[in-house]
Amino acid sequence: MTSCNMCVQGLRCSRCLYTQHCTGCVLPRDGSEVSLQPADHLAVQFFDLSAAQLQLSPRYIDHSSVKLRRPTEPLSLYDCFHAFTERLDSHYY
């Protein structure tokens, strides 16, 4: 089992060029500090799993904190724009 940097789709490394076909740069396991960049997503890679283990494991699991942050009411388009834009010096980014 290793942890690595991945793109949002979980198909390739978030740091290496696409043409390098990197499937994720492995993060150090020695306790050293890891610097994350905005495009980084962390993934755990498992190797040598049996077919039975693959069938029993879910594709992903939401942490309990994710469920607490999800809104129970539908969001309007205005709410979405407001949540994902930041106003700085009269310009939107």
C-alpha cells in the first residue's frame, strides 16, 4: 500500500506531465513534510489484492464529516456562484 499524488479523476499524477504516463508520485513514508499544491489529490494505492478483496471493498467511502457539510436544501445557481467566486478589489476570480 502506498499513498501518492493524483489528479482529480484518480487516473494519473497531478504533478508529472501527461506524456510521462505517471500513475502517481509516491509520497514519502518517513514522516517528512509533504507540500500540497492546489491540483493535488491524495490517493492510496493497493497492490496484489485478490478478486474477492476487490469485490468486498467499496469504490470510495465518504468520511462522516463530508455528510455533515452537505446541504440538505437544493442550492440555487446564485449560491453556487457565490460559493466558488471570491471578490478581490472589485474583480472576480
